[in-house]
Amino acid sequence: MTEILSCIYDSLKGVYPVQEVTSFTHLIMEKVCNVPSHKLLFGKDTEISAIEKDEIKDIVERLKRYEPIQYILGQTEFYNQKFLLDPSALIPRPETEELVGRIIKDYEGKTPAFLDVGTGSGCIAVTLGKYFPESKIIAVDISNAALRLAVKNAKLHKVKIDYLNYDILNALPNDKTIPFGLDVIVSNPPYVTYGEMPFMDRNVVDYEPSEALFVEDADPLKFYRHIARFGKRKLCRGGRIYAEINSRYGKEIFELFRKERYKKIEVFKDMSRRDRFVKAEL
């Protein structure tokens, strides 16, 4: 095993930071060889088959092209749980875990009805389903491929979620597809402007679904505007919207919800002390 570990390190050390290479090595060895990270140090005499070596070398070559490790391995971790993942959905970020954590804290001991807008891999809806097993949960996305992935994750975690192909930007006022009486609408919508694309990492721009990431520079808040107006039709009194936001537009998003006559509006920061979330009550 020492030889293949050295191969991984030597191939990637000039491409990624050393700490990231170490993390990749642990993930690769656990996925391909079923060797957990805590056994790497003491199991260097473990035999690696030719098939496993070839698979590892293929993974390393893909990493050298900046393909995300989560897509290569077909899985990721969110809120301390494994999720299936493919390029139809965004890779979940720690910031989104913070958003889910806030909801779980706010509704502890209750059974709210949830709607997850732009569910992607389903990581938000599934996690809420595990913490609120008696709740009604609906999750929507415009991508059928993402919905297929989300269904797999719901089955993997044995939670019941109603998935729908739905376009929040074209929701009609009299639409009955989504029932009235929701307690929570949660969303991590596209919020990165195309003008920010040149400053982003290649592994994000080249591989993650652009329709889930980017929004036009001319109307960067359009998803929040549509979600806010949709919420006025579908939330119960006292119902809330929780959404992840672009840190550049915290004040503007606060003002948007104020104009839409929401109350108790709060823009709060992520662990990096950047405006990252909004919570607003109807």
C-alpha cells in the first residue's frame, strides 16, 4: 500500500495543497480499498490489487483535471451523513449545514410542514426529514436529473419526501400544486452572479451545474423575490422563509423582504462572518 499512497501524493502535491491531498487520499482509500483513514498509518503492508490500483490511478488523473472528488466517488457528506452525488446537483457546502442547523434549532420539538425550493441532491430535505420524521416535506427542482438523485437519497435514508418538478420563477398565483399552510420554505437558490465567475475555482465552474449556481448580474435577487411572493400565498401565519444568500447583497435582500411585508427579518452571518442567510416571517 505504501507505493500507491506515494503515487497519490506525488501526482497531486503540485496541484492541490498538502492538507487537501491528505484528505483525498483518505477518501480514495476508504472508497476503493475499504481502508478507513485511521488504519492507513498502521496498515501500510496491506496488499492492493491490480484492479484497485488502476481505479485509484484513474481517480488521480481525474483529480488532476480538477474534477471534484465528490463527483468522482459519487458521494459526499452533509450533516454527518453520507449522500449520493452526481453532476446534476451542487456539492453541499458547510454553510448550508449551518442553515439547516438553524432550522432544526428553531423548530425543535415541533412538526412543521416544509418546502425545499431547488432541492438538488435533496440534502436539506432529507436531513430535515431525519430530524422531523412526522413532518410533511415537499421538495422541488426544475431538474429531473437532480430529482432522480434526490429520490435515491431519500430512499437511502428512509425518509418520506414528496418530490415535484417545479419552477419557482413561473409559479402562478392560483397554482394548487403546492398546498397552502406551509410552516417553512427553505432554499439555497442560484445566487452567484455571472460577473463573479472569473474569480471562482475551476472545479466549481467546470463541473458543477451552472443553472444551480448562477444568476444574471442584471437581476441577482430574482429568486428571492419570487420565493418571497410565493411564500405570501403558501405560508401559514407566522410561517418563515430561510434562505442562503450572496454575502454581497445582505442589505438588499433585507430590504426586499421588508417591501414584501415580511417581519422579524434577520440577515445572519456564517462561520466566516459574512452575511450568508436570511430568515423572514410572514
